[in-house]
Amino acid sequence: MYIKYNYYDINKFYNFLGDKMKNKLKNRISSNKGFTMQDLIIACFIIIAFVGIISSLMYTVYKTNIKAKLMSQMTVYSVKILENIDKISYEEVQTKTAQEYKNEFSIPDGFDVQIQISNYAENSNASNDVIKIINLKLSYTLGNETEEFAVTKLKIKEI
């Protein structure tokens, strides 16, 4: 809804305010004092506070972004290692070390790869050793925090 005001209505409003109020309003509007030192100091403190808050938020977002990228890299490396374990024979699973996987897939030094292989059955001998449990753990350290990604897989002997 659009309301039209004409000059007569505005003057009625000013007359309603009274002369004292009218003079104060005119003086305030037409004041040419400028900024005082106190105003500038307060403005500087407000700007510094907002810059501090924004910079801490940016740092948090940056750190979270780096963690997400490193976690996705760990996922890719673990998938590559587990696919390779699926390709190799049952007997070769025991012989391949974590360092060989690091070299084969060019995993950077910042990542730590650990592979633990154990028998599925507790009392297994050579005749009933048909399933192995493979525990793969990748980790990295960013600052003082260590992030880990662990996967467990079964390797079954083909007959």
C-alpha cells in the first residue's frame, strides 16, 4: 500500500512536535561537528573485534577443509590397497608389507600405513587355514591431532 504525503501533512507533523523539538531536530540534522577521537577509538575496537572473529572462523574452515581432503586421500589409498589384496593370491597376503604398499601406490611420507594379518580361526593349522582377517589402518598427523582411518577385510583362500 502506497501512502502519499504532501507538504501540508509534513508541516502538520512538525507543528505537532512543537518548537523546542523542532529546533533540536534541525540542530541535530545540520550539525557540522564531525568525528571525535572517542568515536574513532570505538570504531577501531569494533573493527578489530570483527576482524578477529572473522579470521578465527576462516582458520577453522581452512583446517576443516584440509582434514576433509586428507581423509578422502586416506580413503582412496585404503581402497587401492584392499583392491590389490583382492588381486594377489592367498599365500602372498602374508608376505607383502606396509612399506611395499606405500612404495607401490606412492603414498606420501605424512601418511602412516599399518597392516595386521591374522587367522580367522584361533586354533588353525595348515589344513583349515582358509580365512585371514586383514586390518588396515591409515593415519596422518596434522598439527597436534592424529586422524585415523581403519578398515577390516576378510581374505578367503580359493580352492
